[in-house]
Amino acid sequence: DTLEGLCLPAGLSPRKSWRKCLGRGKSGHLCLVCCPRDPAPDEAEEDIYGVFGRQYFTERNKLQTSNKNLTEERDQLQTSYNILTKERDQLQTRYKTLTEERDQLQSSHKKLSEVAGQLQASYKTRTEERDKLQRDRDIFQRLLVKYPNGWKVFGNNIYYVSTEENNWEYANEDCLKRGAQLVIINNQEEQKFLITLNKRSWIGLTDRETEGTWKWVDGTPLTTAYWGGKEPNSGGGIYKDEDCAEINNIWYSDPVKNWNDDLCTTQLNWICENVIN
Ligand SMILES: [Ca+2]
Ligand SMILES: [Ca+2]
Ligand SMILES: [Ca+2]
């Protein structure tokens, strides 16, 4: 089928040509004369494998190019994947750090809230204390005007110890003149306070109306008493009819057992009491 010859392609060196005869026509053989170009291995192969070889090599070249492209794409994807993996790891680290920071902030916020709550409570207490002190100051300022000298405050009451001595009736009248009354002892705390005044004194208690039935000057009956020894003894048969009560810290040293009933004409100091309002 083939016949070797010589061909001269433009600008290239002379080379062997070859031809391929496709078949017999009316006027003889129908052949293709081919001249190889410079130097192409594929075409050299084509020289060997012919037209069908060309299709094969074209396809192969396409596949090789495609493979090369795919390899490049794979490498790019691999690089991208590596970068993305790295970024994901960084983001995970960042997320972890942020989560820890958030937890710390939440913890901090909780502590600060507690401190704020304590401060608010403290502030409220201080404000209440201040208001009470202001009220007390106002009360004492009024008391200073109303009760100049010789009056002493205990709880919500104010007390006056006389400087002179006189009988129970005089003492009672004197307290009324001072806008007060002879002291009524309502509880043990008040009893103990009166002892600190350290004066044998009349108190506002009497059984003048009915012997043995002791009443305070405001008409209320005696419920809790602090009699000393065997008092009240109404004179114990020696003195008659002791109807007025006194605090007697001379005879009795127990601060909650020192009342005595005495003759109402006895000359003693006395204690007046008034309620602060
Ligand atoms: Ca009282
Ligand atoms: Ca009596
Ligand atoms: Ca007595």
C-alpha cells in the first residue's frame, strides 16, 4: 500500500514521505501522499498508526490534558481543603476561647450582681439608720426646749428626779405641774433603769383607796411588782397604814426587789415620768 519517497515541507528539512492507498478507482489506485512535519513524537506515532491512530492520539491527548487539568484541580481543591481545615481549626479554637470568655463574663456578672445587691441592701440599711438618727435628733432638740435640766431619757420616756424631799401627795402634785406624773413602772428594764438614778424616791403607786389593792396613779391595777423582803407590810404592826410606795435602795440592794410601802407623809425625793412623743 505504501511507497516511500522524499518530500520537502516548507521551512523544514527533507524527510521521507509515505502514502496510503485507499482502494482502486476507475483510473487506478487512489492513494494519499503524506509528508511528516517536524519533530512530533505523536505524529511519528501517527506515521506508524495512520489516520485512525490520529483519532486515538487526539483522544489520548485530550484525556492527558483533561487528566492534567483534573490533577491541577485536585491539587487546588486539596490546597483549598487544607486551608479550610486550618481555618476551621482556628475558628474552633476561637469559638472555644470565646466560650471561655463568655463563661468568665457570666461568672463576673453574677458576682457583680451579688455585690450590687449587697450594696443596695447596705445602702437601704444606712438610709434607714440615717433617717432614724435624724428623727431622734429632732426629738431630742424638742426635748431640750421642753425639758431644760434634770430630765433623763430612757426608751420612749423621760424622767425627772426631784432635788427636794416631800410627802407623796406633794410629789404627785409636783409631777402634774411639770406636765408629767409620778413614775409608773411598766417592766423590769424600767425598774432597773430607775435604780441607776440612785435615789430613794416616791413612785406613782398607792393603796389609799382600798387597803391591799395597789393601783398606779393612772388608775391601772398593779400586775408585776418588785417589792423588797416582806413588803408591802403596811407598817408591820409598828407604823399604821403604809399606803404609798417607794423605791428603797437603802434597805434593799436587789435591783428588782426593793419596793417598800411607807407612810404617805414621809419626806422623800420622787421621780416624775412623761412619755416622749
Ligand atoms: Ca413607766
Ligand atoms: Ca396599805
Ligand atoms: Ca413597809
